[in-house]
Amino acid sequence: MAKIEIKGSPEELERVATFLANNNVKFNVVNDYGNHSLEDLEKYADLTQRFTDPVPEK
């Protein structure tokens, strides 16, 4: 497996994630446990929820 790390604001991450999703590229947004403002933490949490595949139920 290979990884690409995107560094930047939540808005930049959203642009990249939207591009990937629109082009049928599979990816996950994961928490980087960085030191972010409360506002940015909420934005990152929203992106993680929107762009990460749900775990399939058994």
C-alpha cells in the first residue's frame, strides 16, 4: 500500500478529497492528531465523516 499525505487547511483537503471522489479514486481521510484550532478540528472531523467509507455491518 502507498500513501499520499496532504498538508494544508481543511478547505484545501476538501478540494483534494472532492476531486478524488469525483474521479472514483478510493481513499480515506484519517486523523493526523495534529495541533489544530477547535474550528479546524470540527472541519477535519466533518471531512473524515464525509469521505471515509463506513465499516460494513456483519
